Amino acid sequence: MSDNSSSEIPTVGRWRPIAELLVSLQFLTRLPIPFARTIDPQPLALAMRCFGLAGALIGAMNGLVLIALSYLHLPALMTAGLVIGFGFFLTGALHEDGFADSADGLFGGRTRDRRLEIMRDSRIGTYGASALGVLILMRAGVFEALLQEPPLQIILITAACGAFSRAMVVDLLWATRSARTDGLSALAGRPDRVTALGAIVSAGALTVWAGLNVSPTAGVLALGIALAITGFMRRLANKLIGGQTGDICGAVQVLSEMGMLAVFVSTHH
């Protein structure tokens, strides 16, 4: 992120959790947010401390849809596919779009400028389509496995993974410079350390709670895999394009959530 864009974002302010949560949901989902125009919203860089809570609600909604569809006794793969489709509708495939663009740019370009140019292109390429296809297959497998769990555990797992994966986005934005002076991540503003820690601690606490109710080993490993994926993506982005972008943030969220879900399912079983 450029110095100019970050300096324009206030880094201190009174904590207004309801306003910050509404701003976070408005950014992360396509839901019609009530009172969004009357709450005197916080800047997004400050509201990011509620990204974890917003992610928990998004994940819980996916879990609730999975539970509801399970009572229809549809084929497991069809149920998983419908939940994936609901997730795309809920978020507008915001993070998946960034994931696909990241795959195209990071692996389809030979220079920093060419990679950034590819990532800005709205068209999807071979790497992006392939990566997205693999992601959808992996999600379907995880959701099929989750159908074997009790309803409360499904909600806890999907909420925890949705929360901590989005807290990783806040961590990436805080700890990693922007590769561009424009774009979504630059315009969103750079959160400060307190904001990032607030998002990580609150989402991490939810993941620990889920682990205690599902599998303590799975909870610890899920946190570890999300941190490892975020660290890997940070290093890769710094090396190949000189920092993070909105697309890299999307890739971090998608990969972290997928890794955490896989850990919960495989370790618990």
C-alpha cells in the first residue's frame, strides 16, 4: 500500500462494534445490510477488526444451509454443490475471484509488471480456471464429510474456519506492503496492528472453542495451517509481485479456509 493511502486512514477511534460489523458485512457479502446508510460507518480499515466476526456469520450461514439441505435426503454431492453455490451467492464469489486471478497472475506471468497486468484482467485464464475447479472439488469433498457430523459441530467448524481465514486477510493487509498504489486493497486502507490483533484474537478464540467441542488437536492444527498458508502466500507475493493485492487477499482467505476445513474433517475422523 502506498504511504499516501495509508496515511489517509485514521488508525485510532472509538470502538463501535455494530457499525464495524455492518461495514464488514457490507464489504464481504452481497447481503442487503440494514441501516448501512444511517450508521455513520467507520472506515473499512478500522472495521476490519470485525472481519473475523463477519466471517463467522458467513461460515455459520453456510453450515446452516448444509444442515437444512441434509434433511431433504438429496445425494451428498448434490447437497455439497448447492452449499457451494449458496456461498458464491452470499459473497458474490469475492474471494474466489481473487484466488483465480492470483493463480493466473502469479503462474502465468514472467515479470512483476506482467503478473500484475494479468491479475488486473477480468478474464479468467487456464491457471485460474484449473485452480478454481480443484477448489470446488475440494470443497464438495469437505462438505460431504461434514454431513456426517452433528449439527452443532457443523456450525462450529464452518463458523471458525470462516472467521479465522478472514482474520488472516487483515493480518496480510497489516503486515505486508501493497504491490500497487491503486486497487481494492489499497483503497480499503491499511489496518493498524491493534486492528489486526483484534481480528486475529477474536477469530482465534472461536477456533479454539470449536476445537474444544470437536477435537482439540484439529483446532490447534487448523490454526497452524492457516498461519502457514498465510505466511507462504506473503512470501510468494513479495517475491513475485512485491507485495499484496486484493487478489492475493482473496487467495489467502480461500486457501486458509480450505486448509482449516480439511484439517477439521481429516483429523476428527
